[in-house]
Amino acid sequence: MSKEDISRRQFLNYTLTGVGGFMAAGMLMPMARFALDPVLKGASDQKLVAVTTIDKITNEPKRFDFKVKQKDGWYESDVSLSAWVYKSKKGDIIALSPVCKHLGCVVDWNTDPSHPNQFFCPCHLGRYEKDGMNVKGTPPLAPLDVYDQQVKDGKLYLGKAKPRKGA
């Protein structure tokens, strides 16, 4: 026998290993794709949702609740969100997320008697100015997130809340 000849045992070993590998790959690839496909898909852009009419927005922040459709992997659901909305002195509409940047509690407007006209987080006494900027010396280290917004046909549409720079 020469060095290039293989025995029947080696041939059977190579054949069964190859066939077993193809079978394992055939079973594992669909499962891997099933698990990884939602992760590899790009994030879907959240559409803007009508929240209120423009005539209901005043200079004083007012909380508006709304729902958006959310897709997590294969699961679609309606998620309830809120926004603090008001008009600035210039007449611009400001829509702030009510989620505190410290630990994710919900902030409220003008509920702390010792600090009027500020957003207040009761969890750890965090405070924000009317424009959503965090008050230095309080737990939040970042300003409140701002919603993407659009005004169309007399209605305010809000999208995703995005962080902003500042301290």
C-alpha cells in the first residue's frame, strides 16, 4: 500500500464525519437564523404619532399620553408613552420626555413647593428647569430627552425621544 491509499476504515470514518457535519449544519443553520434574524435586522424607524391639537398647548407644561406601535423581534405591541409639552416664549413647541435621566423615574411639573416652576423627580429629589435642563447639584447628570416632532394640519406629532447634549 502506498501513502496515498486509505483503508476502508479511514474511508468510512471520513464519509460518516462529512455526512454528519452536513446534517448538523442543516439542522443548526435554520435555528441560528431564527434566533439571530431579528437582531440583525435594522431598527425600524418609529413613525410620528398624533398627540394633541396645537390649540391645547399653552406656555405651561402639560402632560400628554399617547401610544406607539413597537416591534421587539417578532412581538408587536402598543406601548404607552407620555410627553411634557409647552410653548416657549418664542412660540416654539417643546416636547420633553418625562423619564428622569438619573434612574428612570417619572418627573412631574411644579409639584415641589420649595422649587416652583421646575420638573421634579420624587425618587431622589432630582430637578430640571422648564426647558428640561438638569439643575446642577441634584442627582440627574443629563437633561431630559426631547421628542422628534412635527406640526401638521393643526396637530402635534411626536416620534422618538432622543438625548441631547448639555449639563
